[in-house]
Amino acid sequence: MGKSLIPPDNGDDNVEPVDLKAALEERYLAYALSTIMHRALPDVRDGLKPVHRRIMHAMRLLRLSPDQSYAKCARIVGEVMGKFHPHGDQSIYDALVRLSQDFAVRYPVVDGQGNFGNIDGDNPAAMRYTEARMTDVAMLLLEGITEDAVDFRPTYNEEDEEPIVLPGAFPNLLANGSSGIAVGMATSIPPHNVSELCAAALHLIKHPDATVEELMSQTEDEDPLKTKVRGPDFPTGGIMVETPEAILDAYKTGRGGFRLRARWQVEDQGRGTWNIVVTEIPYQVQKSRLIEKIAELLIAKKLPLLDDVRDESTEDVRLVLEPKSRSVNPEILMESLFKLTELETRFPLNMNVLSNGKVPNVLSLRDVLKQWLEHRKDVLIRRSRHRLGEIERRLEILGGMLIAYLNIDEVIRIIREEDEPKQEMIRRFELTDNQAEAILNMRLRSLRKLEEFEIRKEFDGLTGEKKQIEELLGSDAKQWQTISWQIAEMQKKYGADTPLGKRRTTFADAPQHDLTDMHHAMIEKEPVTVVVSEKGWLRAMKGHLADFSTLAFKEGDKLKLAFHAETTDRILVLTTGGKFYTIGANSLPGGRGHGEPIRIIVDMENDQDIVTAFVHNPERKLLLSSHVGNGFLVPEAEVIANTRKGKQVMNVKAPDEARHCIPISGDSVAIVGENRKMLVFPITDIPELARGKGVRLQRYKDGGVADIRVFVMEQGLTWQDASGRSFTRGKLELLEWVGPRATAGRMVPKGFPRSGKFS
């Protein structure tokens, strides 16, 4: 009978109460630490996460070095999963694939054969079809792993051993970059140019207290081997448009970001026509998705300057952009694309890595290089000690062999005649156990005279090497000298003049374009008629309407004002509260219905009404006036509001309110009060403000302003009566109404409209 699953005593004595909060905290902390340490963050020393390290180690065990033949990826994945990494085969294969993609990794560590995916985002072939082996970069990462360069630990099932970190003769963390999301922290490191990293590392060895500024070059040096870190160097190239100050700050703090743009050029098509050709796209952007996005924007009419997009790529990227017409400015067209698509991206920098494989830290450029160099020194010392041990063991054996040669006849006699020849030789010639064992294992052919010379030669050579290693281990300066030599050799191998080492990402300043031009580039230019009703309903009718009498409104509502505009224009609306609101003509509701209330479009207070609306012209100045007669001049460029909340320009207190907004097109002001008194004065008497209450324009006992007009004194003042007839009073005829600002004025001239308005 099987063992019962029911606990004894009805389970009462076997229930262990656990505090839920403490249990959850403990388990979540364990999960978080596991994710941080064993999955998401790379080690600063070799720049690898555990899965990548295990792939490298397994490929070494399978002897997949660059000079050997390829092996099936399925075999590599099986080896990694079975011995070192007990996770899904697909996640291991995905990691392996990425290490081989030259558009994803700056210096591939895996040499893949077969379909390993492409920049369009297509998946690689199944692992049973693809093959792989290591590259020279991988060999540098593993250099010295068999020479006790690093510590090993038992694998998950304790049947094997795996390296805790790789020797890392290649500055992999910065060269290939890394990204990962852990629990409560993330890392994002862009790829860099190895030649520049080597130059910075060599400078840091010579000057251990060097600052981040000293480890960076603002410009390219005449000698490419002296050009230190300038910024990221992405596998897909592109142009970096970040300012040097921002780049420096990012490397100082270990946090920041880089704006990266596609590389493009104008290609002449003859007869004045041209296309734009994009030859490099930003890092980690899928080309197919990018083209889809541009096509979607074209259909949505958000790229009015662009006519078509074509993908003519083969192995190299080639996106062809056709402009709407030859008169389009290519710079403005590209700026509109940079703003709306992934032709411009921002790559974040967050150098959050595991220091010594244990502590997550956000490090500066200097700290990352320093910790890598310290690891290289540690590896050099360990390899040197390992080699020293090997030399000492070999010298011991060679010493024993030389004794055997000097006493060869006696040795032969002992072996032939003695019962225990090993013990006898040890006693007779004062040999060690290893020496005696080596003599007994010697072949007869080794007894030639020539062999003795070879042994003496090897003994002398090893003795000299031993002395050199002992000197190296005893001198800090010699250790750094050796590391400098290793780095300099690597710099030559991956120099700026080699196909792999040549810098791909270049630097440029982002061109500054007028915001209005940019705004126009985003919108298709079409004529519209903006209609504003008395109750504050706005709409934009297609085309420029000549007759406004046919416009329909809701019951009880009527036309307040209507004017012609283009969809690319910005419409300014002034309210009685002295606030200006800015609305894009393209964002106004269409003219099929009655439109929408302005309070839906912008955040306008309920107790305010629209004073006027007009097309924005940044070149003009406006004269603002309140009902009680206060006013001032304001440049129209100053009243633009960037948010729905609007911009307070005229300060008014109830019951006063903003009443007039007149564009300035003259040198004199004529103001008429509700008391039918008119005053004329020079416009220079009114101050120019960006915001305020203004000054008194005309004085009243009661009532306020009826109308204002700005005119040119030499041309005279014109008004229209109720029947539409025009009257003009010249300069001399107006003399009796000319007076100082803020006076009462005189009764209006004969023939002035009863409405008290100029038109």
C-alpha cells in the first residue's frame, strides 16, 4: 500500500502559519535578485549576460573557432540548454541569432551561415537549418580561459562547470552595447567604436585620474589611433544630432540619450526633378515597419510635401522618397518626416551594469573603462601565475631528465636490476616523485645525444621565461605596460582603416528651421472659410466662400464673423477676458454641420465671449482696448498660445472686458466713445507691452469705447454710413479732434454713423 498523503492528527499539528506580507516580500525579492543578477543586467567586465556567456562557453567546448567548420545551431542550443542554461530553446536561439546579426551587433561574436533574419524584421530560419561558429571577437573574449584566467562555478545540476565571467580581452560592454529590463531597474548601452575605446583605455592607463572630458574627443583627430570616444557608433550608421554638451553630460552621469537620424541625400532625376534617397536608418528600427508608417501618414494626408515612398533596398538600404513637386524644399520635407516617423529616434543611455558581477550600479564612461582594465589586470596576473606554475613543473621534469642523461648507464642498470627502480632512483639521485616518474616513462628513442641538447635548450628557454614572468608579477608598471601592448594590438586589428573598425555613425548639428515652415509641412494646404457664430460655434468651410448670407446656424444663433484662410494657417481668438487662444485651421470642425462650440476646442471660461478671430500674421502688431478705454500695443508673435488654456495678454477686471483688437496699419488712432465724442492722437502715444492693463486711451464720465480705427494721417480718416457711402476727412479737417491721449475729445463730425462705429 502506498504512503498516505493525509497528514497525521488530521493535519492540525502540521500547519505552519506564515505571515503573507513577509512571505511575498521574501519571494519577490528572490525573484527580483535572480532577474537582476542572472538575466537582465550585463557584467561590466565582459559585457555579457549569463545566456550569452554560456553560448560562448558551449561553442568553445564544441571547438567552433573561426578556423573550424560550422556546426548546426540546433546542436549549439542543445549543448547550452542541456549543460548550462535550463531555459527555453527558443530564447537561447534568439540570443545566439542576435549575436550574429551585423545590423544588431556592432562587432558580431557569432559567425552565422544561413538565414539569420534581416533589418526588415523578418525572423531567422529554424535552428535545424542554420549553422554557426565563433568570430575573432569571441576568441578575444575567451582568450586565456583554459589558463586559470577566471573562476568557474558548478552548473545548475552540478555535473559540469561554467565560467563566472569571461577573460574579456575585448571591451565588449561598450563596443557591442547592451539592453535589458530587470525588476525596478533597466540598462541601455549603445554600441561604440573599438578603436576609440582602445585610445581612451590607453589614455586612462597613462593617466589614472583622467576625467571623462579627457577620455572623449570632440572632433576627429588627424591620427585615427588617437581619436578617443566621440559618442556611440551604431552598426546601421546614421547621423547623431545631439549637442556635444549633452553627449558629455550623458557619459559623465551614465544617464542620457542620443538623437539619431537617418542618412539621406538628394538624387537628381534630370529636368529639375529630384528624389530623396535614404541610405542608412536609425539603429533598431525595422525598415518594413518604417515604410508602413510613412505610407499610413501619406494616406492620412499628414505628409503633404511627399508624393510616394519606395523600397529599392538590396543588401544595402535604399528608400526612395518622391516629393509632391520640384519646388518642395528637401530640408523641410525631411524635417517633417523626422518629426513624424522613426527616421529620427532617441536612443537612451543608462549604464546600469553589474560591478564585479554582483552589485548593480550606474557607471560613468570612466568607471566602465576602469573596471574593465582592472579585470584585464586581474586576468593577466592569474594567467601569468598559471604559466609560472606550468614552467616550474616542466623545469622540475627537465631537471630530472638531465640527471638521467648524465648517469644514463646507472639509470638503465637500476631499471633492469632493482625490484623497486623508482624508489632506488629517488634515493640514489635525490629526485622528486615527478622526476622519477618522468624518467621511467621515457622512450628509448629519447636516449639519442640530440635529445639532451633539446632538453638543455628548452630548460634554458623556460628559465628565461620564468624570470620574465616573475619580474612581471613583481612590477605594477610592467603589468600595465603588457596590457597597453595588448590593447594597442587590438586597436590596430580593429582600426579606423579596417572595414569592421571604420566609424559608421557620424555627427552633425540638427538644422534649425522656422516653426511656421515646419507647421506648413505637416498639413496639406487647402483654402477654407472660417465661420464664427454669435454663440461661439466654430467651423471651417471648404474653399473661399464669397457669399456669407447662405450660411446656416442653429436656432437663435447668427453669424458673428467669417474670413478666408488656409488649412496651414493658425487662427487667433480673443475673448472678453483678455485671453488669446491659438487654433490650427486644419483642426477646426468641417462645415457640414454647425461646427463645435469653442469651449470644446479650447479651455475657455464660461463667463467669457469671443471678441474677434483672425488669421495669425507674426509680422503685425495689434492695438488692444478694453470697454472702459484702456489699451496698449502688442506684437502679434507674442500672443500665440501653446496650450488649450490660452495666453492671458490683457488684464481686465469685471465689469470691464476686452472689446477691440485692431491690426496696426497707420500712424494715428481715432477713438469714438459711446458718448459720441471722438479723439485723434498719434499711435506713438500708446506703449507696447507683452501683457498688462494698458494706458487710458480716452476719458469718459460714464459708458466706454464704441469703436477704434488706426489710419494714416496724410491719407485722412474714412468711415461708412448705414447706406454704405464713404466719407473722408483730411488732416486739416481733423485738427479740432486731435488732442492728447486720455482726454475726452469732441463730438463726432457731421455725417458720422448713428451706430457710433466707423463702418
